[in-house]
Amino acid sequence: MRAIDSVLAQTYENFEIVVVDDCSTDDTVEALEEYDDDRIRYIQHDKNQGACAARNTGIKQSNGQYVAFLDSDDEWDLTKLAKQVDCMENTSDCVGVVYTGYRVKRSDIVELGQVPSKRGDIHRAQLAKDWVSPTSAVMVKSECFDEVGIFDTGLAARQDYDMWLRLSYSYEFEYVKEPLVTLHTNRNNRITDNIDARMNAHQILLKRIRARIVEFDSITQHQILSSQYFNIGRYLQRNGQDRRAAKFFILSVAHNIFNFTSWLCLLLLLLHLNPDSGILLKMKNSVKKIKFKYNRLEING
């Protein structure tokens, strides 16, 4: 099993492995019998409850000072735990989460995922978008779950974002700026998106976010909501829901008329162009250059 092999190969060896079997059909029990390591504990759910319920079981059953998640399709680099533990133990006591960069592997193609860039108090930034995912790249102090609770299994999707959001409200974040996790994925072996279920989760999270942002000034509130509506629009656009996406891009610019990325996505929709073809990135870079030149003119003027 790729995931377990990558944990057992860690240079940091003071750990336990809690394997939670959510009624899988991949002969997990037989595969685990090949390992002669008393650090491995096996727990089986009576019925399938979903990935976040499995994570919650792991959290409740763990005995360590930290909890690090690893999905069965993924794997850690050899020094992943060592670098996260070192980071956690040599930073502020206010830090409750350390996350890393990651790679995405599809067949034989490996791409670099989101590079960590937010540390410290990231709550304001996290309200606008998720800077932390995926779960396989995250390590959390066990005591943090006593404060913020466990994963919300009532959400049909985006449970990880909800968790990072709650953690960011109470704790600071730190990162190891290296890709120390590999996500093995293709459209067939990951959970297929249920668009309606995900949209329902978006609406629930928007209500929670609206309740959080009242502490900020009006401009910041509108900027956060603009970013959230843009994120929903991009999700719909990537899933072929162009008409529904347009509605959210319009909501985005209604909250922040200077959200140029939402304007660009609306333009691409009108032109029937695919933003994932690289056109959006080129147009965003062009807008940045124009803004930079304008700022220079203002300074020189």
C-alpha cells in the first residue's frame, strides 16, 4: 500500500499509524497483514460514512501530540514528518497548523500544486479562498481539535476548507515551502463531484463566512465576498456550467468592481473561450502589467 509504505519510510520515526477502513473493497485487511509493525492500528467502520468521518475517527483514536492526515491514494516524501515536526517545535506557541507544498501526479505527468504562501494569522486571507488544502499536506496540534471541533460531516463537500477556516480563527499557521506530498489522481480514481451537493456546501459556508466577516470594515467584507463568488463561478465554469458561472462572476464584480479576474472570466464566457487553456493567465498578466505601468505614471506624474 503506497500510502502506508511512505509513512513507514519516514526519517522521523516516533509515530503511530491509525488506518481507518471506511468499508473499502480493496482488501485492506489482507494488505495490512503483510506489515509486521506494532505502530499500525486498524479500525473499521460498520458502514461507509465518507472520508471526513474516517478522518474524525482517526483524530479521536490518535494518541500523539500532532495529527497528520494521509489519504490512501497519496504519499509523503521521506522527510515530510521530520520537517513539519521541526517547524512546529521551533515556531510560536500560537501556531496550531503546519502545511506543506504538494505535487499532483496524473498517469506519468507530475505537476506542482499550490505553493504555500500564507503564514501567521491567515484568517482574513482564508475567508477569501482556501490557501491550505489538501489534507494530506497538513499537520495539526491534537489539542486544536478540542477548541475548534472535528470535521463537519454534515457538509456534502468542502469539509477540509471549513476545518482550515475554523482553525485559522483560533490559531496561526506555518508552512514548509517544499512539495513534500504527492497526490495520485485522475478523473476516475477521485470522488466525482456532485455539483448540486457542492453548491449546497458553498451556500452553507457562505452563511458562515458572512457571520465571520462582520468584524471587518465594509470594503474588506465586499472584497471577501467577491473572492468567494469568483471561486464558486470558477468551479462551475470548470464543470461546464457556464450560465450558472456567469451569475456568480456578476455577483463577484457587484461586490468588488475592481475584481479584474471576474471581469476576465465573464469576457471569456461571452467569447466562448476556455479559461483553463492558458488564456486567463495571459490576460491576468497583461492586466498586471497595465496596472504596474499606470502606477509608475502616477508616481512619475
